[in-house]
Amino acid sequence: MVPVKVLSYNIRSMRDDTDALARVISACAPDLVLIQEAPRFFRWRKKLARLASASGLVVLTGGGSAAGPAILCDLRVTVERTEDVLLPLTPGQHRRGFATAVVRIGGARLGVLSCHLSLRKDERYDQAGMLLDRLAGMGVDHAVAGGDLNERPAGPAFSRVADSLQDCWAGGPTGGEDTWTRTEPHQRIDAIFATKGIQVVGCGVPHDLPGITETDLRAATDHLPVLATLEVPAG
């Protein structure tokens, strides 16, 4: 088994305290960061690269080319391929997409997907199905997906994903549960999922992790991050 740390984080287009954001990400020491609401417009590549560098990471894929989702990684990660996917546009709604990659970490081969699902219930449910289809078509035995689902676990889109994948919080609750809002968290709308066969060591909002302060968590962005520690089968 290969240990892999995955962080999912809605960063609100880096409109808040980017120094605090980088400190939170760095303290989590992730191998993979599944970003939502990455910068999408003017100089978005430069902004995302600056965040990655400040966090000791590199940009793997996504950002404006995926309508917001992105993936960052550390130097343990070897990239096999990447693909940014734009989802069908519903008139009057924001464009949505997936940032995806197939990577190798140690002896493990892993599919990775970052998502930010719609605010609209019916569209969100359809996008949950597209997420599962995308993972199934990646040609890997093991995969992780994470992001802002804009829905609580009892909702139909969240349940659609959790019925096929492991909800990592449910499988290994560690740290906080609720991710929204940053000042008065009362909903879990951000999550990390893993395919069967991946062992969930722990998952949750990293409130008590050394190097992370409540001040930084509140200043960094409007969501709280989700950190999962996983064991991925080698080979």
C-alpha cells in the first residue's frame, strides 16, 4: 500500500488572504490538491502557479481550462496524462467542468478528479453521473474524486456518488465534518471520494493539524478544506 494525502479546497478565485491559503495548504502537506474555484480569467495561469509555488507544489492541470476545478501536486507525483473536461452548459447557469489526471505515486497508479457541481438540483444530479462515468472511463483500478458538491450527504447528487464510491469522511472521520461556512460551519458540502480497494486512514477538516490556525482557516477562503489520508494499493 502507498500512502497518499489528498486535499480538497474551494479557494474562491483567490479573492481572500492568499498567504493564509498557502499556509493552510502547506501545513496539510498534501500529495494532491483538488482545487475548486481556481482563477479563471485574467492571468489565471500565473495566479494559480503563484499559489502552487507558495505552497511547495506545482500545477498539474485545470483552472480556466476546466471552468474552475484544478489539481496541484507535489514532486512525489509522476503525471501519466491529464484532461480538462467542460460539461454541457445549461443556459443561465455557470459553466462547470472537471480537472482530471492519471498519476503514479510510488508504486500506485491513480485516477484523480476535481469537481464543483451545479447550484441547480437537476443539473447537479446529472453532473454526479458524469463524474462517475468519467472515473469509469479513465482506465485505472483506483481513483479519487473530490470537490464542492453544493449539496449535503442526504441529497440525491451526493448520494449518487457515495453509492458507487467510498465517502472518505464516512469511512474514517478525523477532524471536523462541516465545511460551510468558514465562520459558522454547519453543512458538509465538500467531500473526497475513493474507489473500492483504497483504504481510508482518516478524512475531515484539519482543525487541529500542526501549523494550521483557526485564523488562517477563516481568512484563506469561504470554505473549509477537507484532508484525506489514504492507502492506495501498489501495482
